[in-house]
Amino acid sequence: MTELESVLDELAAGAPVRRSSWNDVVARARRARRRRFAVLAAAAVAVLTLAIPALGIGGRLTDVFSGSPVRTEELSPEQLHVLGAMAAGVTPRLPASAEESLARVQAADLRRIATREGTSYYVADREGGGLCVTINYPGTRHPFSGYSCSPDFPSPKMPVLDESVFGGPPTAPVIRRLEGFAADGVASVEVVTLAGTHADADVEDNVYLRTKDLPREIVCEINASAADGSVIYRFGLRPGRCPG
């Protein structure tokens, strides 16, 4: 195991497993400027969620997020260990044999579901339900090493797994990249600022991305909408304070 991986392993100790984010561990270790909105929201205030009776994802959940399989031969032993642990719902700090990690990854069925602007989006099945997701950007030095996992995604309870990038302090985040994964039934995802500015991104192949013409004001919340424009899910830092 490399020095960086040893540091990451130590940072993972004590991390919550139920909704774990290895991406956050990687980001903190490398002192990146990325800000995950879900992390900020959890630290600042409870998430707002609306009922989603019209979201058509009930019996079709097993069919969503199909894509091109990634061969296990493309992953290093360290990557197999991290993905295998995350997909199994355990911390990567726990040791596992090469055979165990390989079996976990094979069961997780890592696959690419979309490509946008040279960026590739991947999902893997999480043991016990839910998905793990990862995004590989052009020129990424350590692909397939960072994952966000949730037992509730995708579901009416959690139809969006946001991976947006933010700048600024945690108390005043400004969006740099609107990006993430969405379940069937979500047509678009929108960011709203305290100044009342809106910017949305269409969902295609269960992925949304917008990098241009994003507002530079403090973000209030992110909304997910159905095809008819109705908001079916929302989460944010300042519930009830968004304009309108």
C-alpha cells in the first residue's frame, strides 16, 4: 500500500458506513477545494425532502443504471480493496484478502452509465441495496479510487445523489459544477441561490451535469423536478429561506 493510500486508510477510520463517502476522504487528504453539497447540508442543517408519490421508479429500480461493465482487470489491488469494501458496506480500513476484494467487486458489477464532456460516470451495486457511484474526470491520476455510497439511492426517499462541486466557505457555498446521479422519473436538477437565481441541468442516462453559466451567489438549495416541472425532492443549507 502506498503512503497516500495509508493516509487515506487512516482518515477512513471511524467514518460512517451507512452513508459513507470515500470521495470525502480523498478530498480531505489532498486538501482539495471541492465541496460536496450533501456533506455541507448534513453539517449545517437537516435535509428537506418532499413526498414523491408520482416518481415512477417503483418496480423498475432493478433496471435502472445499466451500462458498460468495467473489467476487474482494469482495477489495481488498492482500487479493488476500496470498491469492494465500500460496496460491502464496510470501511476500507478493515483488512480483506485479494480474493475477498475481488469477489466483492465482481458482485458489485461496476459499470459506466454515461459520458459527459470527457467525464465518465460509474455505478456499482451496494450489498444490501443501494448504489455506490464514482466520477472519473479527464486526466484523473487515481481513477476508480473515490466512491460515494448510499443504501437509499435510488429510491423515492432519495432519488438524487448529488456530487456537485462548490467553492467558498461551508457557510456560504458557491456552486462551481452542478453534477450528480438521478433516478428514473427525475427530469432535471436545479440549483437555487439566496439571490433568487436559478440554473438547471437535464437528466440523461441517470446523470446530470452543468458547468457553464452557473450563478455566483450563495446557494440556498438544490431541487429535483419531474417532467411536468413539479419539484419532487429538495435539499439545502437554508430550508425555507429560498426566494419564492
